[in-house]
Amino acid sequence: MSIEKIKIFSGTSNPELGRRIAEYLSVTLAHVTIRRFSDGEIFVQIDENVRGRDVFVIQSTSSPANDHLMELLIIVDALRRASAGRITAVVPYYGYARQDRKEAGRTPITAKLVADLMDAGGVARVLTMDLHAGQIQGFFNMPVDNIYATPVLLGAVRRQGFDNAVVISPDIGGVVRARSYAKRLDVDLAIIDKRRPAANVAAVHHIIGEVEGKACIIVDDMVDTAGTLTKAAEALMEQGARSVSAVCTHGVLSGPAIERIEASVLERVLVTDTIARSPAALACKKIAYHTVSGLLGEAIRRISDEESVSSLFV
């Protein structure tokens, strides 16, 4: 990779991850001025020459999602008007991904809207991680690299040394993801039949599979308010599970999530740093963070060098 060829910028959503990615690539983060006017409008100024460069902008669209999304679009617009060669949006956590279809009448498909906004703003390529649904890649009019945190989180699970374990999918939609973990860990798979009467509300109905006496590992793409996660853990313990831990790529951890995890029967929740770590999350002894900076950094290197990134899609 030619250091002179690329520029790595980081928005304000997750500056720590941006610094770690730059360290992996042995480059210095490019300078950008980001500030807000008194009414909340975002001002961006690119402080370096980017003409003809291969530019990567690291920005998760996490809370506050609207501010971080708008900031990303404004940075991209500034880069485009500064004659950047190619602009890749590195979005470790792609917000609005849960709104990927019409579940009721007169509702939006916001995952598609956000993809269109990036396209209109000047993004030439998107690099993201563990999309809520893989088919969201089809919403984009540009190449999308959706890589997985599996190598990092699998390593963390193996280091925990779970004995007589079973991988749990928290719902039918997560079976493919959970099966991938179960196959690599060479353990059985169980599924929770869940109903969601409203957003951020879940009810556990049945557990399909054998969990009695086993160390249960719930695998999901994100933990938001932790309602689903903690209810699933309770249900598993009621069915005779020896212990329950969780592995989630995106630690959204909004609302009462931290308090629920602290008060739950969960032994451990393993998450990555796709979303900035809050002080409350860092203080919670049950939550363990693992960095994906190496995975994202390697993907950036390969994209810049026009190499295959297929090996990262596992």
C-alpha cells in the first residue's frame, strides 16, 4: 500500500477506532476540522490536500444517528468538492439497517434511503461490518464490502474456554449467523422462538434444541436495549442451562441496556468497538470489548491496493 496514495479521515462518532485503524496501517489520520454552529448545524473543513487521493472516511452512524449520518455526508461532500479521487465510506455500524423492509402499511424503508443519500453525496464505495441483513447490500448503487467480526469474536469465545457449550440464535432470522459460529466451534445449535409485539419489545415463547446443563452462547449482530438478550438468558436458565453468555458485534447499548445487563443472569457480553465505548459500558464488568481495527484496516489496505477482500467475508 502506498502511504502517499491514501488518506484516512475519521468523523466524531468513533475517533478511538479511527486511530487504531490508522495505527494498523502505519499512517497518520488526516486532519479535518469539524465543529457545530450554535444552532447545531455541522461545519467541516478538510485541512489537507486530497486531490486525486484514495480517501477513506471512518464514521459509524451510531447514536446520535442523525447527527453522525449528516456529518458523514458533509465530510464526503467536502472531499468531493476538494477533488478527492475515490471516496470510500467506512461505516463499521450501519444505522437504520433494521428498517430494511415494509413490515406494515405506510412505513419507510430507511436502510434504502440512507444508501441513496450516500450515493447522492458522492460515496464511491462502502465498507461496513455485519449488516443487520445481508440483502441490504443490494440497496446500494456502488460496491459494498460487508465484512464480518466473526474472526475477532470467535477468538474471544475460544479464549473464554467454554466447556460443553451450545450456540443460541435469539430468533429465526439469526440462524445463519449462529450456525456459522456453531460450525466453527464444533458445538450444537439451538434457536429461540421470539415474538416482537413492538419495537425494542420481545417475548420468548419456545426454545428449540437442547440447553440443559450446557454453557449457552447467544450470538446476535447487535445488542440495543438488551431486552431481548436478557429475556433470552432468563428463558435459557429456566430450561436448565448451566450458564449464559452473549456475543454481539455492535454494542448499541441504548436506554436501560447497561442496567439490564448488570441485573441479568448473563455472565459475559462480548462486543466489538464498531460503536464508541461509553463510560457506563466500560464500567460494566460483564461487558468485554474487542477491537475490529485490524479487520477494517486490512480491508482498507486491500481495497486501496485493488486486492481481493473475499477472505474477510467469513
